[in-house]
Amino acid sequence: MSAVQTYECGNCGAKLDPSADKATMRCTFCGTITERSRPAATPSPAAARAPVDEPRAEKPKKARDWGDLYVPLYLGSIGLVVAAGLAYEYLYPKRSVTGRPLVADVTGDGVDDLVVQWDEDVWGAMTHVVGLVDGRSQRVVWKYVLDPKHHAGEAAMAIGSNYVVVGEAKPVADILDLKTGALKLAVDLPEVASYAYAYGASVWIDAQGWAVTVDVAGRQISPAKSTSALDADRPVWAPYDAGQKCPKATCRSSSAASVADMSVSSVYLDPGTDDAVAVGQKATGTHLPMIAGVSLSRKTTRWSRVLTADAASSIRAVIAHDRVYFEYSDGSAMHLACASVITGEFVWDIPESGRAAYDIKVGSAVYVERRGILEWHDAKDGKLLARFPWAGLTR
């Protein structure tokens, strides 16, 4: 039996009479008219039994397990290391210095730069290169590839006014712009250049007995002259001691100096002064290597000393800034040393573990070429600053 629905007045709360079959009902107390509402439909038994769809609860997100990524990350890192190693081995150029450097402040930063020869191996392809190396950062500023078909060892080089002369084995002399490495002039030679000299815009080349003169500014090339005229036509700025095989501006033969109890092999000069340093061996007894300071004009010896107990040791020296820089062996290690030209007193003497020096140059630093490696040393204390072709050590 259905329940009787009652109504109340929404204004005064009195009960309303729903007996009248009307859509509205009037309150007998306040007269407010209220609409009759329809009773809610009773759901059928089938609908009551139907399951109600309740919202599904979201599953909590599982925290990422980084352990699952360990193996892929490990294998990926190994792959990157292997790829980097292969890239370094085959794409990064492997360089080996092959000749004496030339020293000049090309970039104008107050630090000497070097014109260097080296072999460069990239992906198994070998090229022979002359390039400019910045003295401050040891980075290659430019490089010029020599003719691979005719390259044969160290090329004769000289620096002039904003250019560098490179004697190739083709035989040809390439004159390159010193700042950019661009080819300015190519000079055919009768033979491979043995030595090259440059002064201002003038170049003088000794091509194994043939003399060739070049005016770089006017691009004029003189005809080659034979051996008979070689020394007669040699300019005063290209002196050379044929017996000692060195430029006369930096060294002389053994006859230039005489030192008591010493067999002189070479005499190294301080350009523009009377000072010189003689190197050789003790004349009597042990025949150990010796070095001595001499005056060329007075023919006197200022000082002398035996350097080492290794009779097989040879001494390579260069004079600059009133000091002599040289290398010698004590029998167990090589030493790079610096001494006063006037007194012979050592300024510094450092043992080394590398190869013997093939050439020493002095500028804003001391440059030692060791056949494959070029080293920068501080001129004040001999400290190793950097290497080429490897990265700088302290710069």
C-alpha cells in the first residue's frame, strides 16, 4: 500500500489539502499557492537488481626501478668510450716534428711563435706539413701541405719580411705568407735546397752548389749560378762556414778559438758581441766533454769546465741574452742547462728524461726540438712549459 504524500505551505508551514485534483494548492491560512509535485517513480525490480558502475580506483604508480636501466647505461657508456677511442685513433691527427723550428713573433702578442715542420697522420694517410704554431697556446694557426710525392726529410727554411721560405724536394722553393700560410711565389730550383736565407724582401738559396736569388717584392728570380760563383756571390746577410756546416752568424769552425787542454769542435757566437762559447773535449787524459767562454777579438779564455763523466756525450749550444743554453749527458740522463757567457756560472741545470736535443732556439722561451717533439722551457728557470704536438702543461 503506497504512502499518502503530504504537503506543507512553503510560506507559513501549514498543512495543505492535496485532495483536490488540481495542479496547485492554496493555503487556507496565508493564501500562498503551491504547485503540486509528482511523486518519484518507483524503480522496477530488474533495475534494482542491475549492478551500479562505481568509479574505478586508480592503481598507485610504481616507482621507477633504476636497476632496470643499469645494464643499458653501462653498455652505452662502454660504446661511447670505444667510439671516442676509435675517433681519436683514426680522426685526430697524430703529429711528429721533423725539422728545426724558426722563431718569430708573428701574431704580435709579445710571445714568440714558431714555424714548424711535422708529419701528420689522419686515418692512416700521411702528410708532410709546414705550419705556424702559436707560442702562447701551442695551437696550429695555419698549415701548408708539402708535395707528398717528393717529400724527403727536413726542408730548408728561412723567415723574411712577412714571409717564410720552404725548400721542397720537388725541387722547388715555396714562399708563403707568414701570417696566413698562403702561397705567394713558387721558385723552381736546379737541385733541392740545402740552405735558405732571407733578409727583408731578398732570398738567397743554396741548392746543393747552385745559388738562386729571389726578390720577393718584385717577384724577380735570378738565374741559378754554379758552385764556382756560390761563395763569391753570397750576400753578407747569409754567411756560412762550409767546413763547420753552420751559418757564420751563429757559429764558427774550431779554428776560431783556442782553449788550453781542449780540442775545440765548434764555437757558438753571441750575435753583435765579441762573446763566444767553445765546445769540445778535453785534449789529454779522459777526453771528456768541455765547454769554455772565450773572447774572439782578444783570443783569450774567460772560463772553462769539464761538464760530464760521459766521454761519449756531445754538447749542443746556442747563445742569447748573454747566456749560453746547452744540453749534455751525465751518463744516466740528459741535462738542459743555462750559464753566463761571461763567468760560466750556472743559472739553472735540469735533468731530462726525453730524447737528446736535435736543435735549441732561444726567444721569449727556450725551444728544444727532439725529433718528434718540440718543447717550450722557461728561460728564467728551465721549467718545462709545454710540448708540441701535445697540449700545454702549465699554460
